[in-house]
Amino acid sequence: MDTQTIKLLAEYNATANGSMNAFFTTLSDEQWKKEFRGFFNSLKSMCNHVYIGDFNWLKRFSGLRKFGFIENPIFERNIKFDETVADSVKDFIAMRNALDSRISRFADEVKTEDLDKDLIYLDSHGNEYRRNFGGLILHMFNHETHHRGMISLYLEELGIANDYSNLAAIL
């Protein structure tokens, strides 16, 4: 694990999300909220889940040491995992773009020595964990990739062909 990998994953994340969001701009409100057979049963609920996960991981990451990325008004609030933060596609895209900018800044601020440290954090139920910081960063990016795959399937179910999440495209 190295800082260049973290920066690459942040670039990939922003690129894939930007491409994904371009598909979202074509959706009707009905398509955005259409229910599918999945734990997160709509594009709206899936996207809210991923946003909240990233948001909360970034807040946890700021507990390792002082990071500049966290000094932004979007982090002044707390978001619970069962909240809906974006009801519309337009709101989601604006929030996602702002958060992806913070993720990129975070990636630029991560130092090599940070990656081997342990982060002590609380989960959403108040349970304390101690995990490798570099591994947790990978977890955040992997979580996004996992759900973008599910989003791709939902788009296909809506009849929208898509191929927006290839890492090789930015190498």
C-alpha cells in the first residue's frame, strides 16, 4: 500500500462517479425511486447509502490526525446511516460531487506513515474498533466499487446500457 495507490483510487472514484452521474441525469423521478429486489431497493436508496458511508468514513479518518479536507461546512453535521440525504437526482449529484472533491483532497493529504497506523473509531452502534488505516481507506473505495456494480445492474434493469466503472480507463 502506498499513497500513489490512494490517489489513483480517489481519481478512479471521482471519474466513475462522474460517469455514473451522467446516466442519472437522464432518469425520471420514477426511475430514480423505482424499487428493485435488493437490500437497497432503489437507485435513490443505494446512492444515499454510499454517500453516507463515504461521509462517515471521512469523518472517522479525520480522527487519525489533523487533516485539512475535513475543514468544510459539509462535515459540520452528523449523518445517521438510515437517513435520506438526497431525495432527488439533482441534489444527489451536487452532494456527490462535493464529497468526491473532499475524498480527492483527503487522498492528497494522506502520508506514507499514516497507512501503517491504526485508527480507533466507533461504528454506528457505538462499538469501538482499532483497524489499520490504510486498510480502512481501501475498504471505503471497495465499498463504492461494490455498490457501483449494483447500480449498474439497476440501470440495466431500466434498459439503460452502461459501462462506466473500468479502472483501466484512467491508467
